[in-house]
Amino acid sequence: MNYSRTEVGIGAAAILVGVFLLLVGIPYGITSPSNVSRVVLSPVFWPSILAGLMVLIGLGLIASSVALKPAPPPEAAPIPAERGSWARLAAMAVLMVLYLFAIPRIGMVWASIPAFIAVGLLVRTQHRVISVVAAICVPLVLYAFFVHVAGVSIPQGHYVRLP
């Protein structure tokens, strides 16, 4: 047996979870109104897509693990933790708590922008400009989609409100 049992196990678990969601979780856990104008706005549509993708990814993981048959890795010394990794982990925890408290006060969109920028700094991305542009654009585009297309309200702050 040359394939990785870990990858096969993860792939099998992904398949099982995806099939469970498709057959049991989504049909019995999510109700969809009959008057949905577009199928992409149905509450059942995107969870079904994600569950199907989970099954496909699980199958792909198993297939690639079995087909490629990687050679066992040579014995290597354990990789030491990067300097400051515990401090970054603590900073991430503090960031999540601050984000949680910021949402009711300044709104989800305005809280997400500095949070995304801070995460980009914490993970030390090499693409800082793209990270900042994405931190600004992604929350605004998601807000526009959910509020103006899907008709779902997003938490707004007390001080600055978006149209």
C-alpha cells in the first residue's frame, strides 16, 4: 500500500459528509419558499452546490492519492515553530474578539475591512497591495449583492450606514 491513508481517510470523510448533507441535512434542515424568483437565491441552492463540491473534492483526493502513489518521505527532523508564531496566534484571537465587538457598533462591512487587512499582515502575505484591495472590495461587493440582489439585510453600525 503506497498511497497515503490519511488522504484517503480525509477524502472518505469529505464524501460521507457531502452525501449526508445532500441526502439528509439539506432536504430536512433547510426549507425553501415556493415563490423564489431565481434559483440562485433559493436557500437550498448554494448549500447543495457546496455539498456536491465536497463530494467531488473527496473523490479527487482519493483518486490523486491512489493514482500518484507518492513515495514515503525520508526521515526528516521536525520543523521548529517559526519565531513569533504564538504571538501571531494570540493576535489573531484578539482580532477575532475585537471584530465581534465592532460589528454591532460600526457594522459588518466597516468592521470587515480592517479585520481583513490585519489578517493579511498577520499571515505575512507577500501580496500586500492585493490583500488591501481585496479587504476593501470583498466586503463592499458582498454587501451590495446581499442587500441589493438577494434582499438580505447585513448588520449596519450606529454611526455610518451604507445605502
